[in-house]
Amino acid sequence: MKRTRRALLFVPGTEGAKLEKAAKLGVDCVIADWEDAAALSKKPEARATTLAALASVDFGRSERVVRVNPIGSGLEPDDFAALASATTPPDAVMLPKVEDAMHVRFASSRLAEIEQARGLPLGTIRILGILETALGLVNAREIACSDPRLDALAFGAEDYCGDVGATRTAEGHEVAWGKRALVVHAAAARLQALDTPFVDLNDVERLKADTRRSMELGYTGRLAIHPKQVEPIVAVFTPSADEIAAARRLVDEHTRHQAEGRGVFQLDGKMVDMPMVRAAERVLARAKSAGVA
């Protein structure tokens, strides 16, 4: 069963105190960042600080994720060597700028070596891949089906816009195709779809509205870059009591009509067919995963 990933909080891998603080928040995932949040001269410090936190900090229910540097950057050999030396390996590794299925397979082979050395079951350490370039989106189908260790795909809007030469706008029309493409390929491969970070830290209402649109597209979670973004994101991806009650009623009515030999039926003046039933079942599944059903 996949972990619940509604909000995934990035924390600089160099900041031990912030990693400790994040571990106490109860967020679904804490991501120690060795890529963008660590300057080139600080990469060794990020690795050492993160590994120390993994070994000594109680993260509770939070999934412990490390974002390594991109495959092909020249930094990834040291990243995976550090992970191999960890007293406590992470639960998952996040791969940025995935552009080819071989990127995922390379990381998977390195993680398999770590698991074998530690006597861990194969596939224990999961992979979350970020698609944030034109090539990554073009190859999304092959990437999504590349390796059973891959658990989720995330969209990186800022890098994507930089790569294709788009201008970032509040409306987001320049990333509409990319966001839809990712969620479709993730769904086809039965992967979780994680939306891009919302970069305006002070506009909580727009964060909520934008995250709701993502959820309506089919995204299951979102990356966060500040602790104060966690609660609004979680609220959107957690069904409300009214939504749960309505979904349960629809599913129960479907079950009753099926037992009576009837397929399509009316409920509250609306015709109900299987797509609506499946949508209701997804609401109940999200509620169960979030622990509110």
C-alpha cells in the first residue's frame, strides 16, 4: 500500500535544526533537499547533516525522503555513496529532472545495492521522480513505467517554464499542458501525482484555490516549501465530513440497486452511472488513506 502523500515539505539538507522541527510537524513527508537548497560548496554538509538527522531524529509518521542531485549532474555518485553509508537509510529518494527511464533504473539499481547490503527486502526504499523539463514530459510514458520502485511523479513548474522558455503567470496557462500530461501518465501507471510547489508564501487563499484545482485535475498531493503551507494543502486533499457522507451514500445506493438488478439509477434528481460511482469510491479511498474515514 502506498504511503499517504498529501503535503511533502522540502527542508534544506544543510539545516539540522529545521529537519528536527519538520520531524515534529506530523507532515506526510519530510524531504531533505541536497539539490536546489544546497549550494555546490555545501553538498558534503547537506549529506552529513541529513544522515545525522536520519540516524538520531524521530520522524514519527512522516516519510523520510532525500532529494538527491540529478542523474548525470556528476554529483549523484557521491549522493548514493553517502546513502550507502547511512546508519539509517531514508524511506524514499526523490529524483529531480528525470528525463529518461534510465535515470530511474540507475537510481533503483543503486538503492537495490544498499538494500542488499543492509538485508532489507528489495524495493523497501521507494523513488519519487520529478518531471520538470520538456524532455521529461515528452518521455513521461516510459518514465512512469520504468521501474516498480517508482511510487510517484511530481511536476516541477518553475524549471519546466525555464526549459521551454515560457513566462510564469498567475493564471498558469503556460503549465496547463504539462500538469495534465503528468497526471495522465501517473494515473495510467497507477502512480501518485504530486503538484509543483506554490512559490508565493504569503497568499494562503490562492494556495488553497490553486491546490483545489490540482486535486480536481487528479493530483493526490503537493510539494510544499514552507511549514505554513502544509495545513492548507492537507485540508484540500483531505475529504470533508460532508464529502465523505455524500460519497458513502452514493456507493451504498449503488450497492442496493445492483442487488436489485438495476444499474443506472437516480439520486437527488441526478442520474448516477459507474463513472460517478468510481469518483465516490476515490473520495472514500482518499478519506481512508488520510485516516478520516
